[in-house]
Amino acid sequence: MKSNRLYWSTLAIACAMMANGCDDATIIAYEGDKCVPECGSAMVCCAGTCVDTNSDAYHCGKCWNQCRNHEVCDSGSCKSPSAKTCSPACDSNRRCCGETCIDVLTDPKNCGTCGVACPDGIACVDGKCDVKPTCQCSDGKVCDENGDCVVKCGSSLCRPDESCCGNTCTTLDTVKHCGSCDNACQGNAPFCQYGACADKCSPQTCEAQSAQCGTVNDGCGNALDCGSCADVKVCTSNQCVDPPCSPTTCATKGKNCGTIDDGCGGKLNCGSCSGAKECKNNVCTNPECKPKTCAEQGKKCGSTSDGCGITIQCGSCSSSQDCKNNVCVDKPTSVRDTYPVRKSIKSLQPDFQDRAQIIGNEVHGVAMNLVWAEWQPQQSKSCGANQVQYDGYCFNKNQAIIDAIREYTNHGVVVTAVVYGVPDWARRDCVNPKKRVVQAPMFCAPVDGKASDYGRFAGFVANFFNGEKGNGRVADFVIHNEVNSYMWFNIGCSDTNCNLNTWTRVYADSYNAAYDYIKKEQKNAKVLISFDHYFGATKGISYRADNFLKTLVPKLGNRDWMLAFHSYPPDLASPEFGANDYNNHGIISFGNIGVLAGWLRQNYPNDPHAWEIQLTENGINGVGASMQQRQQAQLCQAFRNVLGTPGITSFVYHRLVDHPDEVAGGLGCGLWNEDRSPKPAWTTFALANRKGVGAGWPSCGFDILPYVPLMRGYNGKKHWVTSRQFPSGVKVEQTWHILREQAPNTQLVYECRVGGPNGDHTLISTLANCENQFNMGPMGYVYKTQVAGTSPIYRCYIATTGDHFISSDPNCEGQKEESLIGYGFKK
């Protein structure tokens, strides 16, 4: 019940801070398909159905928390019913439902427990709705819950293809039970083949066994993977079959009146309309509503509402196109060759915590560690039962990771894999006392000649999680971790021979091998280079990342590399960061994240792949009550700065729950405390990108998307322009809204620092070189020509002070006009 407690405690925080109170758009523990229309404030969406988790015995307190047969759901908790509520008291064979004694084993309106009704015409048998027909069995077989005749073996039921041997269900194709029970194969005929003992074994293929999916025995004692089913079919007894029909509900279909088909041959009564409303297309509609055509709504295909509750058809697409959001788009050749659409930058390192909390709070990306040493601890070509072969070598299967990636993928969450952790058999020696510090032996780089083995592991991940095998999809691959740091990527060099050229050569071997394998499996996957936040400084265990990248790139050939960056505050123990962190510390933090984006565009102007940045590990310290309040405020500012920087596509927060070892050292970046109670920052993280959460709640920049703020500020002496945070002492004077993403008839503008190490002001420019000034980063896209609702943006100059500012006044407020930059929406 921890997830439920977290949900309601976080909700209480949110409600207390909202001016308009709490509505149905607040934090939702999402655990199934979306409900259309959305559930009201008293209901929760569970698998496409609106339920009252305060009283629903199948979803008590949260989705799928089913009470036991003798319990009822009371105020979100499963409780034993009190016999005193019925008079006289119920006997041992019945339960008290309301004030009536009910036999919950047979009553179709209270089947299994009070309040759980079976569908019309379905009987309640032994406390379960008998949705399957019973069967008549012979030869000592019994009828299982699916209506199949099976063998009873001890306390278990054997599958139709199994026999009962010594009170154990088994197939008759094993060396102990070959053809019949206890017929063991041994001596000169040690193998069981086709139900008979043989002197040698010829492995059977999936085709020879007519197996379309799942895992079967190859006849020689090995597991044979026959793949997964395509489309909506499910794997049953190694055959791809249509799933059993599950009746729909009126709420799932968005209907609230009249009668509709339940999808399984039955009918559903959705009620009637009240007042003056009319039932049109099974939806209660105001009679004065004026319907809109498909063309008026810009719909090209599929079905949509006419605005008055009537579903209308908008046409169909060609065979080479799919209908997405009522628009025809070209079909992808395969899932693996597409790149998933990110709904927002908000992402998280989930720590294998409650996935429902993560998915339900609009987290659109996760970063997960896939450790090579765990998936391939030994190098072998002979695979065991829990292994899978790729490129001739065996890899372990980690079911917890597979389950997590599958569920995230199914809910549209983009998965990033951090691929690191070199196994003993592939790593170089880098841990003796004379060599530089390393966090753990697995962070020693692969020894020369083993980079191809690392590449193979990355290729295995790209193949196994390609979105077409039922395992989910990994779309982004981070190649090793913080590779400019001795602690996380150690090549075993001493203080005297640690040459940057050698270091980057060793890393390039791994990157190039992994890139080539990954792109062979997923041609549009993104392959990233990981750096810590020491971008323009060498400190302690980290080499400055800008020089590292300049030395590395020539070794990558024509590969489309991009960065996975970690933008912590300058002091990890403090939540504070600012616009001058690069000049003061050589660090790129949340406060000056634009510097990284500007540097990449300025140094690689002809390589668009280099302009995309994913922030794959980022945290803000929040240990103690006072620091947790600062953590919350700074997280919101970090969101604003990241959203105000075009080119950043993912902001992965690290981590969800405080780690006890880090807390002991004074570092607690988690959004939840160690006891899983939420910090104030969790509420900001959960609600920032949610619509309709109440007036006054900070949306941290998500509220104005697809725009970013172009702000003019003043510190009493000179002006500043930015889409991010100003330096201390600068106050906002005017604001425009410009586009975050490029659109037709737009151009990118940059923030350029002028004067001194930290500058005395900034100016706006359309040039990536910032007219030989320091590039503080791209701010957004202005229109080149005026469109409806926009105002001009002029760059103006005050000759007496050498100051620049922006204005919508063509006369530059009495100063000199330097140029017309473009157009934006004045706020």
C-alpha cells in the first residue's frame, strides 16, 4: 500500500497549494488504458474503466488491489465484514452485505465478495463469475477454469500436453519420462527424441513442432525461443491466437445513454439523458449544438466527434499510410526503424520503484542501467535455459529489467539505456594503487581487442529491446558513463602517461563498435557520449569535456554522435546554481545550460546531430526541511532553463528515492525520502507538465509550450536578454513568446554575453558565432515575417553606455536601431 499512501499524500500537498482546490487533473495513479471521457474526481481509471477505489473490491485503494473472498472494500481498505450489521447474524456459509446475509459463493450480484456483480446472464460459481462454459470429462480428467479437460495430479492440474508422473505434471519427452512415465533414457540411448530413447539427438526447430511463439524444448534438453506474436494476438500453447473477448463498458466507449454492443455479442444499457438533453450516438447532447464537419476541424481520416456527441467518419488513408490523430502519415517499415515521439522533456531515473506512480504522473522518459557484467558475466557460446544467443554468444535475461522496459514502452515512455560495467574477462587492469582512482573494477575500460565484445553487447540490447519481440523498446543508448572522469571510465593510465589522445582512442574503440552494432539493429536509435558537468575545467578526477570532445570527434568518423550530459549544481551538496557557473567554476549547470547548446552549434555548425542534447542524469540536493524547500524551487527553475534551451530533448532527473549511502554523506537528490515519503519537489515534478491543476500552481515553463519566453531584463545599469534565468540583480522588464522548435518562416536567435568574464550585459543575435561574443546559448525561433498577433523585435543600442536591448518600438525608444531581429508574441 505504499504507492497508495504516496499518491494520496502527494495529492494532499498539491491540493493544499492550489488556489482553486483539487480536481480530476491532479496526480493520478495510472495503471491501465486511458478512460474516455476522463473519470470524475471521485473515480480512478483502472484498465480503461472508471472505478471507485473507496468501495470497489477488485480495485480497493488502488487499481488491481483485490480483496479476499471474505473481505469488503471500505474507504479504500480491505476489511473483514462485521456480522453485527446483519440481524440475526449470518451463519458461517454467508456474508453480511449491507444488512442482508448473502451466499457470496453463488450470488451473481455479490460474487466472491459483497458488491461484485457478474455480467447479465452469467452465474456465480464458487465465488467466481462463470464466464467459461463447464465441460464433461472422462478418463479421470477434470474441468479446469478455462473449460478444458485436464489431468489432476496431486493438488495441481496438468496441462493437456502433460501427464501425471509420480504426482508431478510433466511432458513425456524428457530423459526421465520418455514416451511414458518413469521410462528413463540411459546407457547407449541417453537422449529422448519423439517420445523414444535414442543414441543421439537431432534438435527440432520451431517449425517442425508447429510452434509459432513462446519457448519449446528442442528435443535435446534445450529451450528454443520461437518468438512472439504480431499485432494483437496472444501466445497460447505456442500458437498465436486471438485474445479472449472482454466485454467493453459504456464508460470505456465514452457513451452515457441508450444501448450499445458490448463487443462480445451482447448489449449494454448506458442509461438515459436528463433535462433537455438528447441522446445522439449514445451521448447526451444539448439540442442547440451546431455540429462541425471533418473539414472544419482539419480532420482527414478516421472517426471523430462533430462537437455535439455524434461520431462522424472522415475518410480513410492509402495502404501505405496510417491514420494518426485523424491525419494520414506514412507507415514505418518496422517499429525498430522508427524513433518514438517524446511527449515532453520530463524524464526520470526510476530505481525500479512503483512504475504506476511514474507512468501516471506524465513522465515521458526513463533512464535505466544495463550492466554488461550482469548480462554476460562469462563469454560462452553454449547457452543455458535463462539465456539468449546473439551473434553467436550467450547473454543472461534479467526479467525485472525486461518487465520494466516492456511496461514503460507500452505506455509511450521512451527508454534510455546506460550501457556500462565491463565484466572481469574483458576489462583492463586499472585498480592497483599506483593508478588513478576508479569507483569499482567494472568501470575499468575494456582491454584493447575487447571493444568489439562491448559493441556486441550493445547490439544485443538493441536487438532484444527493438520493440518487435514483446520485450519493449530501448531507443537511446549511452555508451559507458561520464567518460571524462577517471572514476567512471578508467583506462588504467598512471599520472605520468595518461595521454588524452590515448584516452579518447580507447573510448572511441568502444563507441564505434557499439554504434555500428546498434545502428545495424535500429537504424534511427540515438547513440550518446556521456560527460559530467566539468565542461570547461579540469578538477579532481574529471578532465574538461570540451577538449575531450574535440580530441574524440575526429576518431568517430562520420557517425552521428550526440551528447548525454549531467548538469548538476557546481557544489553537489548545495541546491544553488546560476547563470555565471561556467565562468566562475568551468561547470555547465542548470543555471547556464544554454552554454552547452551554444558551444555545440558554434563548434559543429554543419552537424545537426551534434545539436541534440539529452540530460541523462541530473539532480538537486534536498537533505533536511529547509534544503528541501530550496530543492523544490530550484527544480522548477531548472525546468524553465531546460525548456528555454532549444535542442535539449530529455531531462532525466536522478533519482526518485534517496539512496541511504548518499544521504549518509549529506547528499539526497531524490524526490522521495528514504522512507518513500514525498518531498515538496515531488509535487513540483509530478504536476509541472499537467494541465488544469489549478490557478497559481507553478508549471515551470510547461504551461506556455510550444513557446519559450524571450525576456528583456535590467539591473539598473545595462540590459540583458534571455530565455532562461537572469544573473542575480537583473529584473524582467518585457517578455515575448517565441517558438521552442523550428517552424516554417522562422530563424534561431542566440543570447550573446558582452564585456568581462561574466559580462555586463547580453545581446540578441541570429549568428551562432555570436558576432565574436560569448555564446550563452540558443533561445528559440522568431518569425522572419510578421504573422497575426506578433510584434516586431528590434535590437537597439545605447551609444553612451555601450548597452544593447530589445524592443517592439521601431524607434528603439529614442535609441539607435541596429537591426530587425524578427517577430514574436508580446506579453
